[in-house]
Amino acid sequence: MTDMKKNESMTFEEAMKGLESFVSKLEEGDVPLEQAINYFQEGMALSKMCHEKLQKVEKQMDFILKEDGELAPFSVQEEDEGDK
């Protein structure tokens, strides 16, 4: 199984590449059962880490700096069809 400390230091992109690699190996179908279970467990750990990193970024994006330096909730303003 992968080292959790190593996983924590991985970037999101590295974790996604690792996850894609495990999925690819499992999709081949000729992996011994024990190895398939190991790939699945490692993939789940990477998936959890990616999810946590995405949640952290989402929280960071919830706040942006205003011109006066105060934090404000982030919201996307959609254009009204009538303004075109």
C-alpha cells in the first residue's frame, strides 16, 4: 500500500495521474485478485485525497479579496440576456 505521508505531499495532478494508472490497470482485467484489491485500496486513498484537496480549494474560492482588502463571499454573476 502507498505511504500516506507520500500521498499528503502529492499535488492534485500527481494524485490524479496515479489514480488514472490504477484504473487503467484494473480495466485491463488480467490482474491477480490480491493485486486488484491493493490497486483498489490505493486508488480509494488517492481519490479521498483528491476530494479533500478540491474541498480545500473550493473553500478558498468562496472568498476573494475586495479592492479595500476585506474578504467577501465569492459569487459568479451571470449576464442577463436583456443586456446583450
